[in-house]
Amino acid sequence: VMGVVKAYMTRVGSGPFPTELTSSLGDKLREAGGEYGSTTGRPRRCGWFDVPLTRYAILLNGFTSLNLTKLDVLDDFDEIQVATGYSLHGKPLDEFPARLKDLAEVKVHYESLPGWKTSLQDCTTWDQLPEEAKNYVLRLEKWLKCPIEYIGVGKRRDQLIVRPV
């Protein structure tokens, strides 16, 4: 069973969003990713990749591999943050919070990875990706404990890297 996840997080509407970027970084991510509702044009809320949330989705849905989309949206970032864990009231959480109230109160723990500062849109194979982009994918894969088989590097159908895992 293959799951499809963006290389960053988005949310429509209200509710907890631990990794949300409310600064100009969120605006930059929204613009680069074209993150607007297709019907309403409403801007989506954008944030850094959330490992605990994605691990929970993998567990719930039984994903055996992933298609990581929109990696190219991160092309112009000097530094990319990844949420690797949460704590609540000073205590690390081993599992994703079951209550929305708790999710709204978590403290997010980030790991910083270097950006690649170059366009991925002409990459057609894993080997053509910059080392920093490969490292991002490999680190996500390690944290998620789920292989990433496909990597989207652009809007077109042919901008998909098939990665043997």
C-alpha cells in the first residue's frame, strides 16, 4: 500500500497544526507550492514536514512505501526544518497525541537540514539529485521507517523519480 505525502505539510481550515509557519517562510512555501484551494482559492496553511504525524498516518493506513511529492518546492530554502518529535508539558511523547487539545499544546522538536539551493525540475534519476536533497529523502525515510519509492520534482507527470529501494 503506497502513501502519498508532500515534502512539507499543509492544512485547510482551523485546528491544530504544530509545524505551521506563520512567518514569511510560510508565505514562501505557499507561493512556491501553489498552495491555494482549487475551488475557493483560499490559501492553505503551510509548515515543515511532521514526522510524528506522518508516522501515525503510516501506522493507521498500513503504508508499505511512500511517494514523496513536491520536493522541488523546497529548492530555494537555505535550511529546512523537520519535526522529529513532540513533547507535552515537558515530557517527550512516544506516540501521536490522541486528543486535539494535546496536539494544540505540543512543543515541536526540530532537526535542521541544509537546503540544496538548486532546481530539481530537470532531475530524472536519484543520482542526479543534489546530495542535500538525497540526504533529506534518506533522513525522512529513516525517521519514518518506511521506504520512499517515488519522488516528485515538478508539476508534470514525467517529473517523477523512481527510486529502487
